[in-house]
Amino acid sequence: MFTFLLFLSGYVLQQQTVRSLQAVIKPQPVVVQPPPSPVLAKHFGTPPGHSFYDKYLASNRPKGGWAKVAYVQLVREHLHVCNALMLFSVLEEQESMAQRMIMYPKGWDASISDQQALDQQIETSKRLLRDAAKRYRVMLQPVEPILDSTFPLAGLLSLMAYNRVVYLPASGLLLDTSGLDHLFTLPMDSDALGISAGTQDEVTSPSVVLLKPSKEAFQSTLESLSVRKYDEDGFLDSIPLVPDMPKDQVHVVAKTSGLKFEDDSFNATEFLAKTSYVHISDPDLLGPEYDAPRESVASARPKQPELQSAWHQVYEKYREMRMDVCGLDLEPAPKSIKKASSKSQ
């Protein structure tokens, strides 16, 4: 009997020990978090983090859906083909759902059956256009000149397959696609709308052009072109302009030449993090594609250190991206520019 009781007490003690060990090593229940919004994740890649855009884009879609809106770059010069490619590389990387198109002169597709060597610029442009189609799902549309051996910007109103078209004048740096994607959802009372990087007191030429293609709009444009010589600047000047009014330092569009007007609260890091598109244009420089003389750079850049830092970072990012995306270094500055710079010393 004693042996049986001893065995029973040992068994009970063993079971208590086992239950204690099980309680210790038992995995704790995991609280499953709901996944992030599949809408934002699919349509805009990583949500931008700006509460205004997050709320707006979560509840608004372009009329007709994303298949009916497009980013269209009208490329007339070989110099600007890489800039278009850079824009579309960011749209692809950040998973913008808008359609993409490059319109370029049909003459670039000329046959070489005569066995004459292609011009080096044309070879480079055709390589970049192939890259755009293959890597960034860009539709390539060769166009015939319809006026003075060129295709006018107003001609984009003929793209009636789309309800909205966004055109970005060369040259620029796209940082965050969400702010520009938001433009596709804006109501429009006119056939064209320009977004200016200026302030309400100092509105400049548009850095972003939003178009609403239609048969009526294009027909009206053709009629106006037939009665007077087409002037691209005149067309842009006729577009209603809306100044970009940043809220909490969030810019849809900014311009390098406008940085000097910023106040002392300006922060370069915040500016680059919260700006969608930077239009790179400075009066004393030909463009970010050129390796400008030091004297010209010193004259064009802002003087205040924080503003100067943002300005330099934009140009440097553009240079690096031009090499990474297109495999192109900066173009040498024309000799006339170099001579002018040396005389000004």
C-alpha cells in the first residue's frame, strides 16, 4: 500500500510539472493586423504619408478609371528623350496606374535602306525609346508634323482615348507620383489647366499642364491654328493657371528658379520629401542636361545655405538619374556659353 501511495504522489507531482512546463512554452496568441489598404498599395505603391493625399486618393478615382488617364510626353528634341525616360522610370517604380505615352517625330523611324549610317543622336534616341517601351510599359506614338514642321502641344487635345492627360514640360525631377496622380481626379471647367510653381502673387508659366481631350477642343484648336501662326508660348499663356498652394510644406510642383523666394523656415530635407515634381529651370542655365560652367552655376543658385542645399541636391539627383536610367553623362556646354561665362569674370 505504501508503495502504491508513493507511486501515486509521484505521478501527480509529475503531471503538475508537465502542465507548468506546457503553460510556459505554449505560444502566445498572435493578434492579426488587418492588411494595408489594397487600393492604395496597388494604385500608388507605397502610400505617400501625406494625410491630405491619402484621404483624397482613397475615396477618389479618375473618371473612367486609370485606363482613361495618361502621362504623355511630347518629345521634339533628342536632348529631351532621356528626361521622358526618367519620368516614366519613377512612375513604374512607384506603381502609378495611369497610362504612359511618348509622342516623337515620325522622321526618327526613317529607314536606313540606303545604308547610310544613322546620326548618333537618332541612334541614342531610338535606343532610349525601345527601353521606355520594354522597361516602363510606355506606348510609343510617332507623329507627323502638322504645323511648321512640328507637332504642337495643343495637338495633345486630339488624344480622345483619354479623359485626362498630364504633360510635364522638360526638364524636371519626379519625386513622388501620388501628388500628380491626384491631378487626374480634379474637376475641369476648361479644356486645359496649368499648375504653376509660383505663389498667388507671382504666377509663372505652367510647370504641369493638365488637358481634357475632346473632339470639340481639338477642332477649335485646329481652327485657331489655321487663322494665325501657332505660337507655343501663346498657347501656354492662354491656359488658365492655378498656383501650387503648399499645405504643411506639401508641394505638387516646385521650380528651382523659385527657391530663392522661400522664407527662412525652409527646410531642404522636408522640401525633397514632400514635393511631387520639381521643374528644373533657371534663367542663367541651359538646363540640367548640360555641364554648366561654374560661374553660371554660382550665378543661378540661391545664396541662402538651406536653399542652396536643396537646389544642388535637385541638380545632382537629376545628373545621377540621367546616368542610371539612360547611361548618359551630362552634355558639354556650348562654346558660346563658355565664352560668355569667361567674359563675365
